[in-house]
Amino acid sequence: MQRCGWVSQDPLYIAYHDEEWGVPLTDTRQLFEMLCLEGQMAGLSWLTVLKKRENYRRAFHQFDPQAVALMGEEDVERLMQDSGIIRHRGKIAAIIANARALLAMEAMGEAFNTFVWRFVDNEPQIHRYASYREAPTFSPISDALSKALKKRGFKFVGTTTCYSFMQACGLISDHSTSCFCHPDNLK
């Protein structure tokens, strides 16, 4: 089986690629989790974040937006001591801010999952790159998503983070054409 060239031999990374990356997510909690985790990756590798994902789930109430939104400064201070996550005050605070922003959207009648999928007209965008190196790191769609999220109060959601989020959650399929996970190879 041929995989995308960015996948290492790490079993966790292989499982993530084979079972999760690029699979369309529509569940709000899962989308929220991935947006927050992609923000944690800023300046780091995805494998670093992936290895800490279970610790993040524990620390942030399984990414339940309502529970996370209730977290305060004491929680930030406590989590700054938690070696199981990335101890960056801004990134920790961003998860809490993002939960509050998501809940504010939903209180105004704007469902987060519907909002996110609107950027791709509710249809996964399938790209056909021979190598992962051909795929962009941002696009006009990720620019628009980033701006819209920032306008609503989300943090650590730059255009590169948004593009990576869209790849991870299946809004964009950037599996290389030779990868067994590319949609053309699943037919």
C-alpha cells in the first residue's frame, strides 16, 4: 500500500493517515477538537500534537465546547504545569476562547459545522496532486475561513492552520494520487 509521502513509520502517524486524515467530519465537537489541535501545531509538527492528543482530550473535557468555555484563568495556570500538553499560554487560552466563540455563534443560530462546510459548498474538494509537496499550505478558501473565524473571536486560526484543518477534516482531500486513500483509488 502506498501512502502520502509525509507519513513516517510511526504507527500512530500511519493510523492517523489511514483512518482519519481527509475523512469528512461533520460533527461539531470533532470539528472543534481538530480546529483547536491544528492551532496547537503552530510552529511544531503534527506528530508532536498527535502524540499529545489524548492528554488534550483529558485536559479539555473531551473538547466539549460548553465545558471548555467554563474554564478560567486558574485552569490556564494549572494546564501551564501539565507536561502532557504543549505549555504555551496563548495556545491554551485559545482553546477556551474558541469554545466561547463557537457557543456565541450557535447562540446566534449559526451552527459551527454548517458554517465550516459552507466554505466548500458542503462538498469535499478533491485535489489531484502527485506529491504532497505540490499541495498548497493555504488557499483563497482557507483565507476566507480564517478571516471569518477571527471575526467571530476564534484564536490561532491563521490561513495555514485553516488549510491544515480543512485537509484533516475532509473538507479538502489532498491525499496524493498514488496514495491508497485518495478518493479516486477508493472507487
